Amino acid sequence: MEPHEASGESGSDGAGDGQAPGKPATVSALPPAPNGSWPLSSRIVIVATIGVLTIGVTLHLLLVFLFVAPSNAISKEYNGVIKGYVYPEFDQNWQLFAPNPLQSNIAVHARAEVAFPDGSRRTTGWLAMTEQDLREIRHNPVPSHAHQNLLRQAWDFYNRSHDVKGRAMGLRGELAEAFVNRIAAHRLGPRIDGGQVVRVQMYASYTPIIPPKWSNDRGSTKKTYQVLPWWPVSEKEFP
């Protein structure tokens, strides 16, 4: 190819568009907004949305901070508002970092009473729900949050919202009762051997963890049990 031919080809690239030789044309990613700006209605919606999100996030962080922070004049003044927002959706348990963490292994079990079409009823054996969760967690590099925490936190929620005689302390106690019993009902299923589950019952065994040899703590090594009363179940409990 002759030198003047190559020069002519490169010079023709973009020459018809008024572009300098060798420079690519500029491409606009988005068309310009009318009159160089967004319409007033669009700007109002955007600003309002940002404002609402900012206020919501700020209130959420403030209420959660007051909940986890040491007791102070503000948290005491607005205690009802703070707890009303945090419970039960954001309920937390910091016992792992507490001076006196849990010192026993808790195993929760459930059984069902099944009604059959002929009018008879039968009580099932105990389902080891905690062991069921542990089987799903062992050797699993990414176990689900439900298997790790759902039953454990529900049982802890139940005990923290009931007195020593097992009586519910207000609305939170009633909510905790429904929560743990529905977990049991869903684990057992709506039907067993062709019959309908009509009641469930739960119990937990507490096995103390033996203190290390260097510890001065010589707590009880006796295994204890906590048995809940029967709880009625209807077909509405199941999705």
C-alpha cells in the first residue's frame, strides 16, 4: 500500500462529522433532561423519598442504640416506646458476652396427640427437636439460621417471659407460648399416620456443664426437666 493511500484513509475517518482525525466520537449515555433539568414533580418525589428513608434509618438506629446502651435518663423516659419497637422483631440475647453465660445443655422435645377418623386418639413418641437441628448443623459449612437459632431463641424467649411457676408475664408471655408451640406443631406436621394433630406438648432437659478442674465453681450436676402443658392445635396453624 502506498503511503498517501493510508494517509487518505485515516484522514477520512470522522472527517465528514467534523471530528479531528484519530479521535473517537463522543457518545452520550443518557439523553439530557428536558430544559436541562428534571421535572419539578420528579425532583419532589426524589427529595421526599430520601427524606423519609433518612428519618426512618435515623429513628431505627437511635431506638436500637438506646435499647443496647446502658440505662440512662432518655431510655428510662421512653422505655415503653423503645421496647415496643425492639420486641419481638429485633430481640437479642447477649449472654455469650455476659459475666455468667449459659452453663447447661438444653434439649427440647415435642410430641403430639393425634385424632383418627374412627374417633380414637393416640399420643406419639417424643421428637428430639434440638437433636434434629444439630444433625443439620454438623459438618455443614453454611448451616441455616433457622437450624442454629430459631428453636434455641424461641425457648429462651419463652423462659424470659414466664415466671417461676410457668405463668405468662403479659402479652409477650402469651406470644412466646404460641411461638414455641407452633414451632413444635410445624415440626411434627399436621397429619401423622392418617390422623389429624390436635394437641402438642413440649419439654426440655437441662444437663449442667461440668466446670473445669481449675474452677472453684462446684455447681449441681443433676439433670433437670421443664415440661409444658398440652397446647391445642387447629388446622389453621398450618399454612
